[in-house]
Amino acid sequence: MKRRQFIQKSTAAAVLAGVGGLSLQSFGSKTKKITILHTNDVHSHIDPFGPEDGRNANKGGVARRATLVESIRQENPNTLLLDAGDIFQGTPYFNYYGGELEFKLMSMLKYDVATIGNHDFDNGIDGLYAQIPHADFEFVSANYDFSNTVMDTHVKPYKIIIKDGIKIGVFGLGIKLEGLVDKNMYKETVYHDPIEKAQDMSRLLKEEKKCDLVICLSHIGYDYKNKPNKVSDIKLARATKDIDLIIGGHTHTFLSKPTIETNSIGKNVLVNQVGCYGLYLGKIDFYFNSGKQIKSEGTSVMV
């Protein structure tokens, strides 16, 4: 198949009805609404599933996600689009293009920030680095130290974005690579404890940088009930105090709406993950009045 035909096939048109939201009028004229859209573990699934693919038949696909994202942005321009890692590996698109197509399409969808999953090293750290020029969005990871690798300076611990005067801090966390990924694939990348890094990073963003909303893009896994000593998003939520939202990945956990956990000082933190393969888009709305969060609500929307 020729390259042009291959890419055209991947972006076949799709139509999806717009998604409604609560009116800001019900909260008063000073209320500001920030919408967070997110994906995880898309694994190079560019096209929708085929008509014979069981319960996922004719679902998913980048074109449909693009239509959905655009409809939500039209409803609320103060929207961020984030990804929690494992962008690569899972279809022949990755085998053929090595991640170029995935990054180009994410750039077309105007993703704001992504973190790095273990499968994003599947062509080695050099393979990941080679695709960075195709990504018009930023990567964050606070517990992967890339100082002695080609990825040095290409991944930041955090990013701050301002929408409608609301200051949003986004930082990333990755899973322990040792024993999961061949050492030759990630080379001199150094892993640090994610909870310790999350405590430092969320304190920095909330207290020093004065962020109104702190988001963790996590690729460490939702929960490990049979492995009580393994770090997870649920443990992360309970152990920290300055995170408002944890967007997770790795375990392919589907949540129809965010889990509400209690953090170390008794406040609520949202934890969400939307399965895998781009079948769902997470949508979480935060409402602010005078810079203070007054309400949040979330759901997973079928693509």
C-alpha cells in the first residue's frame, strides 16, 4: 500500500453527535469552566475497529475522536487534551511508521501534553527521540531522569497552562522500567519513586507556582489489589495532598466516571482512566469561582 493511501485510510471521515454540558448560568456569571479531555493506552489504533470485532465493532478511531474533541472545544474553548502514555505499539501503523503517524495525528488533534508509557520505548529511546520532531505537543515526566540520554531537554517535569485566567499545572509519572522493558531500550534513563516525586511536584505547582488546578498524568497503573506493595494511582491519591486529578494509564482500566479518593489531608482527588485503544475519551469539567474550585464532574464518552 502506498504511503499516501495508507494515511488517507487512517483519516477516513466519521461523524459523532456533540456532547452536552451543564450551563454556567446555573453557577453564576463569575463561574469559569475548565474541561479536561484525556486518552491513555491508545496503542497505535488509528482506524475504528472493524465490523467483525465483537463488542468494539465500528468503534474508536482517530477521525471520530477528532470530531468529538472539536465539538467539545466549540462548546467550551477552555479545554485541554491530554494523554497518559503508551501511544505506540499495537497495530501495523507503528511497525511501518515507527510512531511518526501517531505523533502527527495527535498534533492535528492539538493535544496539549502527554506523558511517556513503557511501550513508547518499544523502538528504543533512540526510536522515540527520532519521532519527537513530529510532535507539536509537550511531554512531561517528573520521575524519569533523561539527563544522560538523547531525550534530555525534550521531556520536562511539568507544564503550566493558563485558560481563562485559571492556572493549570500538569506533571507526569512513569512506571518502573526495570524488569518490564529491556535495559537496551531505555538505556541510561533513571527511574525515581513516583510518590516522592509527586509530592514534590504537586507542592511546587500548588504552593510555589500558585496553580489553581494540579493534574498528574500517570502511567503507573490504576490499582493492584493482589500486589499491596506496588505503587498505583489509588495509592498516589491517598499519599499526596496537592493533586486535584490523576489521569491514569498502563492497566487499561475502564472507569465510566472518575473514582473519588481521599488524599492525605482528607480532601477529594479524582482518579480516572478510560480503558485502551482510543475507544473512549475522558471528559472532566472543573468549575471555578474567584479562582476557587467549586465543583467537578466527569464521564467517559464512547468514540
